[in-house]
Amino acid sequence: MQGKEEALMSLTTIILMLVTGWLAVAAAMLWGVLRITRRHHPSYKPPHAAVESEKPAAHPASAH
């Protein structure tokens, strides 16, 4: 070791990496929340589907 030159990151680099990491975590959390809400949202039934469900089934289910 000839000199005491330490490899230190500058303050600007540290702040930039901190903000970049925070944005990456925030984007990942937002992606996860949007994925869960899209998967678990209540299904939309058109108005005409409700009319069809009021009719009795042609072949009712029977227990075995």
C-alpha cells in the first residue's frame, strides 16, 4: 500500500443512489398493489346476465 487513497463515493452519488433505490421500492410496491387489486376486484355482470339467472335451470344439479 503506497498511499492512503480510499475509494469514497461522493455525496451526490450517495443521494442519487438513495433516491433511485427509494423509487425502485415504491414502484415495486405500487406494482404489487395494482396486481392484487386487479386480481381481486369484483366481477362485473352485465344487466342482461341477471335476467338470465332468474330462469330456472334446465337440468338442476342432483346430489350423488
